[in-house]
Amino acid sequence: MRNNEVILLVDTYRKLHRRGAKTNLINIIDKTHPADLALLFRSFTPHERLYFFSLIKSYEKKAQVMSEVDDNINLDILMSLNRTEIINIFREMDYDDESNILRLLPLEQQQELLRMMQDEESREVEALMGYEEDTAGSIMNPEVFHLPENYTIATATEAIQKSVDTEMVFYIYVTDERHHLVGVVSLRQLLLNDPRKKLSDIMVEEVVSIRPETDQEEVARIASRYNFVAVPVVDDENKLIGVVTVDDIIDVLREEATEDLLQMAGLGRDTDIILKSTWETTKKRFPWLMATYIGGLIAATTIGLFHDLLSSYIILASFLPIIAGMGGNIGTQSSTIITRGLLTGRVNPDTVPRIIFKEIRVGLTLGIIYGIILGLIAFLMSYVIQTNAYNYPIVRCIELSVAVALGIAIAMTLATFTGTVMPMVLNKMKIDPAIATGPFVTTTIDIMGVLIYLLIAMMLLKI
């Protein structure tokens, strides 16, 4: 759905709501796809969401909408429903969606709802909730389609046709008599081979699988690397216990990309931050901004230590913002490139030395280019403007321009080194490298850039 269509539908819903046209609203809701409804819910007020949700006729469609909307919206919806309604909606969901939504509730309410569920459903959901969040176990579907290895293709085809309750049969996973995963067969292989052949004759035995404790980001990387639309999950004994399908993989990719972008901007990991209240958003952003605030105080203190130098050559202060800004920007560029490389696997122990030296060369090259340009500008400014006011001799004008040129060149080179190495160090320490592109890198580089620039100026001008 395009943006203009979203705006048009939001306006239509609101107009019908204001007019009290309940029947028309029910009709338009019935015709709107659940995924589109979930998208529209982001534009509605909490009161509008709950009202429109109450007009959805079938529990199946309510379940589909809740499987698509953001967590904070789901929490509002859950709080507006009675226990029986929640159970009826859950019965229309996949177990993995149930467990993810159930996690939003306090523990006491989780236990109450689990007791109200049917025994099999309760066991499956509780098992999924036993896995840590953001792991393969928490997002897998335990209802995975599999067949014994001694089945013929004809028997397997018949079994697929009867599997109406199994969602998304992308691959046929082949198991032995003890439920161990021994192979996989694609639907294409099934159609192109002799119906009398056994699955064991045509299956691929080298199956790429994951453990339930595997991080969901790694699951997405595996699916992307091998172009899979589903990845089987096995336990320590290689028994098939579930499957992560493409819809969940896409959600993971979107969620992880959003988290990385938010962390790069110093906004934490809350992907729903745009939908939070003013106070909640303020609390989330305050700690991250504190790093920049403290860094700014340190930079101000650093500048204060060079009071005599800046008093004698006030023109030096004119170039502080550009030196700090250029260092911060190029450092963030390097940090973003490395963070992305770590996530995609392009940055690994074998490529680290080459990448570090390459980034240093890039920083030095750009630093020299901008240093020459800024040095010439500094010379013209000090000679044309400042000479008359402060009677700087021509030698001092040259020294000033050299200080500015060297300051920005060294600051940019050091910034690329810092921006390159810091994500690698954090990754080695098992800390999310996306944090490195936030305020910590830019603040550190700002302080170092200013300090280097003023030290060079002090040495050249001998103050």
C-alpha cells in the first residue's frame, strides 16, 4: 500500500467514525487486508484503534491483525479484551505469534491465559516462551512439516495435499524413525522425479540447520546467505523441533535493521520508540544524550586549557567547529561501514588488517585534501582580515595556516582509525557494534580532534 493510499484510507476511516457510520466501517474493515489494517493502526489514536479493532468480525482476522501490529499496540489491544476473547483470538494464531504476544503481558496474566488454553496449545506456547527472546526458538513454528525417509514421492505428494493445517510447506524435511533430521527435498524435486522413488533416494543429506538458542540475527544471515525461505531448527540430538519461515525472517531483518539504525543515532534498541509517549521517549533518549553532554563538557574544558593561545590568536577558534565536525563525520562513516561489514560477515579476522590500513589511507588522503584547502583559507583570512587588526607578521600567518592544515589532516586520519577499530573491539567484547556509531564515537573524536589541533597550533606558534 502506497503512502497516498494510506493517507486516503485513514481519512476515510475517521470520516466514517465521526459520522457514526458503523455499518460502513464494518464493511470497509472487512475488505481491508489484515496487513494493511495493521499499517493503518499506526496512524490512529489509541481510542480509534480499539474501536476499529472491536468492529473486526472474525477472530481469525483479529489474530492476523495482531500478528502484524507493533508490540505497544498489541499491548493496548490485549488490555481492552476479556480473557475469553484473547483465548479465542489465540486459537487462530500460530504458536510462535501467540508466545511473542503473550510475552507482552505480566507473568501473572501469562499464567492465567496459559491455564485457559487447551492442553496441547498451552504446552507448545509455554515451550516457545521458555526460549530467550530474539533466538530461533522464540520465533520458530513447532508445527513443521516432515515425512519419513521411506515414503515414496507419490505417498509424500498425497501427504502434502492432506496437510491443510500446516502453514507454508516450502521444503519437505525428511526424518528417520527416531525423528532425526536426515535430509530435505524441495517441491521442485518432488515434481520432477519418478513417483515410485523414495524420499531417501532424492533428498539432499547435507541440511543447513540451526539450534533453538541461535540468535535470530544469525538465522536471518543464514537464510540470506543460502537463499532459503525456511530454516529447520534441531535440538542437540539433531531431532527436528521446528522451522523458522520466511515471514519471520523478514520481520527479523526489519527489526534488526531498525535497531541498528536507532543505536547508530544513539536512541537505544526500542523499535517502537516513534509510537511511545513524550515522557517515555524522553526517558529513552536522555541517557544516550548524556554521553554527548559529558563529552561536550570535556571538550569545553579542553578548549579552556588553551586560553592563552586562543587569546593571542582568536582566529584559531574560527576553525574549531569544522575540525571537530569533519572528524566526527568521517569517523561515523568508517564506523558505519565496519558495523555493517561485521553484520554481513564481510569484516572478519582475515580482512581486519587490510580494512584498517585502507580506512587509515582514506582518512589521510581526505585529510590532506581538506587540510590544503582549509590551510589556504586560514592563510587568506589571517593575512587579509586579521593582519590589520592584530598586526600578525607574514610568518605567523603561514604558521597559523599550517596548524589548521595539519590539525584537520591528523584529526580526520585519527577519526577514521577510531571509527574503524572501535566497532571491532566492541564486537570482540560481545557488545553490539552498532553502539559504536552513536554518541560515543563522535564525542570521542570531537575531543581528540580539538586537542590535537590546539596542541599543533601551540607548538608551531610557540605559546
